[in-house]
Amino acid sequence: MVGNNPSVKHAMTPVQEVVNAITMILPTAVLAVNAWNSQNKLVMILLMGSSMHLPVSFTYHLSVAFNRYSDRLDNDMRRLDQSLQHVVGVMYSFALSGSFEYFLLNLIFNARAVIHLWDSKKSNDGKRWIPIMFCVLMYTFPMLWRGDFCNYGLAMVSMIIGGVSFVPQLNTRVCRGWGHTVLHTILMVYAQALSRHILSKNFQYPCINRYHPISRLLISTD
């Protein structure tokens, strides 16, 4: 039974988990540089989201490295880590659309996904990645809507490469356990693509409703 448990079968070494924790800093650092250089409020929202998720992910990977959990996949810190990914997705949906209405749509979807995560009957069904995938597709959709195929394509290709390397079987057999590190590292490219989209000359906001008072307040350049 233990050999068939994915928590054990595809476990990474303590050193790999420590590196997983450290490399989570990389995409946040990219966003920090872009936010500092541009002083753009929407890029700052990207940075805020990534900064919220960073300490939770960092703590989770270090905790796994030091064998703090009986099951590295089915534990509250991992659920919190994935919950924060949905929270970040909601924040990114506004940053990339500038639309309060689109933000609300993403909020509803992701709130339901978070509730599902903490349902003891469903949270360890091996399908938690599916709502996260739809979360990513939803918050990046404004990039495609505006026709920014370059940055959208760069973001999607980097996410696909990182996601494939993260697949447990490929991580174990091909990446020799370093797939998670590959994902975190390539998220630097992903973060740069999102920042470039916001900072591009063709960026027009909000994507859906440019007159909502909350949207106007947050995207104001005055």
C-alpha cells in the first residue's frame, strides 16, 4: 500500500524540497523588479498576490523537507498553499483585466474551488489541479482578449513546460525529482510575460468596464 501511495512513491529528497522552497522566491523577485521600475499599480497587485503566496509555499516545502507531515500531499499546509493560489488568481484577474466585474466572476469561481479544497471528502481526490488550471486560464484570458498573443503565448508555453515537469511520473522518471524546481524557475518567464502585458503600449483597461468607480480608483495614474 505504501508503495502505491503517491505521497511516498513520488516523494522528493529533502535537498530538493529545500531548493523548491528557495526557488519560489524567483517569480516574486521578477515582479518586484517590474513593480519598482514601473511604479504601475496593476503590476503592484501582481506583486502583492505573489508575495502573499510566497511565505505559505516556502513554509510548505521546508516542512516537507524536514518530514513534518505524515502525508506530504494531504495536509492543511498544502491545502492552504493551493487556497492561496486561488486567491492570487482572483487578484491577477483584476490586474490583467482592470475590470471589477471580471474580478467578481473570478472571485465566485475561486471561492467555490477553495471550499472544495477544504472538503475532507473531496480534497485528496487527485483532481485539485483542475480548478487551478481553470483559474489560470480565466485570469490570463484578458491577455488573449486584447490580442497580446506574444505575451500570452510566452506565459502559456512557460506554464505548460513547468506544468509538464511537475507531473509526478515525469518528475520522478525524467526530471529525477527536480520538476518542481523547474516549474518554480520557469515561473520567472511567466511573471515577466504578465508584467510585460500590463506595461505594453497596447494595454487598455479595464477590459470589460472602464467606468466602474473601484476600477477607476485602482488603475488611476494620477
